[in-house]
Amino acid sequence: MSVNFQAVVIGAGPAGVCVIGELLDLGVRPIAWVDPLFEAGRLPRYVAVPSNTHTSLFGRYATSTATFRAIWEKQRQPGKQTSLEVLEDLQQDAGCPLHLAVDLLRDLTEGLKRYHQDEVSFIAGTVTYISQGVGDAGLWKVSVKN
Ligand SMILES: Cc1cc2nc3c(=O)[nH]c(=O)nc-3n(C[C@H](O)[C@H](O)[C@H](O)COP(=O)(O)OP(=O)(O)OC[C@H]3O[C@@H](n4cnc5c(N)ncnc54)[C@H](O)[C@@H]3O)c2cc1C
């Protein structure tokens, strides 16, 4: 099956999540987003260690796009903290348990799924081949194995 997209983002780690937010801010759509799991990339492997990143930087990352800020607004519930609010309550100029950064990424990924499913196609799989054709206005072809 062949489908056309304005952009294809490969990977749903911290980089991929951020690129999706930036592309949506720029009005790029439809977007294909490919990852085997959509589980925050490789960061969940290291949840037992403290972060070497200051907590404030995780917060800046999570609010760096208008798309992300809108997701947090929608996720706010009385009596229940979002993962962003949990981070904001911590000392900002020190590290934090890395699982809190994982929670942040998972919540953003869930928010993108919930609120942007019309613009972003979540494709569970692995990109196996990429090429740019000379015809078709130089369209990129991306092959995905499920
Ligand atoms: C012990 C330890 C502690 C760390 N602490 C910190 C910290 O405090 N702060 C910090 O910022 N960073 C920390 N890091 C680094 C952090 O894990 C990486 O910088 C970050 O995960 C990189 O994000 P990424 O999105 O580039 O890649 P990844 O997290 O590796 O995500 C890439 C994603 O792309 C997917 N993918 C790859 N190839 C394909 C393909 N062909 N098709 C489809 N999907 C594909 C992968 O499955 C994965 O989900 C730490 C790392 C270690 C080892």
C-alpha cells in the first residue's frame, strides 16, 4: 500500500516527539510517524539512574512548542497532577529521577495520539528503506516493516 504524507518522522524518542511538535506548529500535515513501540525511545531503559539534565530543561523541552503547551492545558484535571506539574514542583537546578522524564514523554505521546490523530498517522513498525525518486517531484519513498 502506498500513501503520501507531507513529512515522515522516524522514531518516537525525545527527538521524534519534539519534531512532531515543531511540524504541527508549522502547519505541516499530514505526517507519518513511525516507531516500533511509541514508548519514549531508549530513555525507559535507564529509569533506575538519576538524570544528568537539570529538571528545568525537561520542563522547557515539554513546553517548547505551542502544540505541547495545548496538550498540557487539555490534560490538566482538578486534584491530579500531570507529569509536567510533578516536575515543576521539584528543585529546578538539579537532576531528577529519569523515570519522570519518561513519564513526560509518554504523556506528550499520548496527547499527540489523542488530540492530533487527524493530522498524524501513528505507524507501528520499523523503517527499512528510504530513497528519493527523480520523478514524482523528487518524492521520498519510505518503506516500513510492521
Ligand atoms: C544511563 C543514561 C542516562 C541518560 N540520562 C539522560 C539525561 O539525564 N538527560 C538526557 O537528556 N538524556 C539522557 N540520556 C540520553 C538519552 O537516552 C538520549 O539522549 C535520548 O534517548 C536520545 O533521544 P533520541 O530520540 O535521539 O533517540 P532514542 O531515544 O534512541 O529514540 C529513537 C527511537 O527511534 C526508533 N527507531 C530507530 N530506528 C528506527 C527505524 N528504522 N524505524 C522506526 N523507528 C526507529 C527507536 O526504536 C526509538 O524508539 C541518558 C542515557 C543513558 C545511557
